[in-house]
Amino acid sequence: MEVRNLLQNFILLIENQFDCKLKRLRSDNGKELFLTDFYDTKGILHETTCIETPQQNGIVERKHQHLLDVSRSLLFQSKIPNIFWSFVMKHVVHLINRLPTPFLKLKSPYEMVFNMKPDLSILKVFGCLAFASTLTTGRTKLAPRASKCIFLGYKTGTKGYVLFNLSSKSISIFRNVVFHETIFPYVSVSKKDTKSPLEVPQSISVDADSENLVAKKLYMSYANCSSDHISFCHSIFAYIEPSSFKQASQHDCWRQAMMTELQALERNQTWTLMKLLLGKHTIGCKWVYRIKHKANDSIKRYKARLVAKGFTQQEGVDYFETFSPVAKFTTVRFLIALASTQNWFLHQLDVDNAFLHGDLEEEVYMRPPQGLHLPQPNLVFKL
């Protein structure tokens, strides 16, 4: 019922605050989103995706992944326990809504809605150390004037900060706060724990009642979670990239990506079509699909790569050595630092299908990929 009430209240909030009507709502088949009577009253069309077809609602699924990626980064930086995941997600939404994006002509969603630029000076680093001024009521002259806390975000509708008090283990809203944005209390705690020596007892005593002790669970059962929580977890972990040729061939974008890859392979004369010679060994191949994103999280292109199953080759028979020239990060950082000190200009270039420009000394025969129709059967590719 919580999701139903939240969704209805959100739709009413949009209508009242922004003077606009919701005409169409698209969702998965979660039962908590089927508000038929409410939709009929508002004249809203409810569209649902097919089962196990998240790509039909790809924009929302990708945004879920974006929110989760940024949330993981904040959790990794602050080392805050995962029990604060809801505060992390809310803080990430607060940040993204105030960052400019090319989709809105370098304006932020906040600016598009309220016609004013957001105040970025109040933004603080999530999970950092914060000292909140204590209230004068009940405070003695020698008592501390501030409490040691952790910053968890902002409170909607209140000009204050959400803080977690490390002493009382409580969450409260404070206005007068001093932040130390480069210090993360949980990071220092974890480092202190790793450096502490391990005390090994000289003897072990077993109590008679130890058999009745219940071991702590290392997992969380879905039986203890609400249906709304389970639906949310399932939605944010949905994958859009196809894992097989059958899935990819159903979409024009992936068919075009595979066609581009095959044209590049033929243009570089990667293979020669021929019949397999007697006594020769063939290897298979597989399509690998990836969605390339820009720095602002928008889709750059759909990439399909045809890769040979090299793990089926035998050393000394199909190949004799392996080598891949890759620059070390130390070298790249050194060149960037040198260019910075000398005021040099750096130029970057990208060679499409660079790995196809090499020449093979061994004879490698590969079976045709899925989706490629050959003029005759029993033909293979000599790479």
C-alpha cells in the first residue's frame, strides 16, 4: 500500500505544483502499480512492458542503473554501511537534478522546472564528518558545544541537513553545522580495525549452553522484505544489453551494429572464405554486445564485436606466443604531467578495429558467426 499511496500523492503533487496533467504512465507488471480506479478517474493511460523485457522501458531502466552506479561510488568513498542506502539514493537524485546535461541544452533539471539556477554552494560531500551545534536546553557550561555526526543529505521542505549522530546513533535535522568534507569517519574506523593486532586466546572454554546459540545469518531473506522493496531491487538490477544473438537480432540498433562490425571485418580483409582442409581444426566465435555511454551518461553508440573463442586453441598447435602492446597507466600519467608542465597540447585519436590491422603467422580457421548467410555450406573463414 505504501507504493500506491506514494504514487497517487506524487501525481497529485505534479498536478498542483506544476499545473500539468499526467497522460500516460508506463511501468512493469508490478501489482502495486495497478491503480485502475485512480487512473480511470484521472484519465491516465497505463502501459505495461512484457514480462522480462526491460528494454521496452529502457530510459527508466538506464536511469536506475545510473543512480545505482553513482550510489556505489559514494558508498565506496565514504565506507558508510549499506543500511544507509536509501539516504544515498536520495542524495544522488538531489545531485543529478542540479547538474547540467546536454539533453536540456546544458541546463539542469532543477533550472528547467523552477526557471532559476540551483545554489551549488550548499552541496556537501556525502558521508563526510560534520559537527552539529548542540541545543542550549539542558546543556551545562562544560558540556561539548557540538556533536560528532555524519552527513546523510538534505531534508525536503526544511532548510537543514540530515545528520547521523555517532554517539546517540540517531538521525536528526540540524541547521548550524560545520563540515569537514575531506574526512570520512567510517574510513578511519575501518583503517583502525585493519591495523589492530589480532589477540589469540591461550585457551578456549566451551559453555554447556553453547549448542543453543543461533548463528548470525549471512544473508537476508526475501520473507523479511516488503513487496515494494523486492520490486525496487529487481528493477534496478535489470540488464538492457543482450546476452545472445537471438535477443539482439530482435532490435534494429543491434542488427545495425552487427552489420557495421561485419563490414569492418570484410573491409580489413580479416578472413578468406574457403573449405576446411583435411586435418585442420576450427574454432567458434561469439557476438558480444555493449552500450557505450558518454561522460553525461547518454548513449554514445551500440557496439557489437565478433570475437573468436580463442580458449579452444591449443598452445604449440594453434599458436606459439601471445602479446598485446598496451600502454601502462604510469606511462600515460607521466606524459600528461610532462605536457602540463611544458604547456604542450595533447591530441588523442582512435583507430577503429585496431586489432584487425595485425597479421597472423599461424593458420587459424573459424566457423561462420550467427546471422551471416554463406553461399555454400561447409565453408569456414581462414583468419
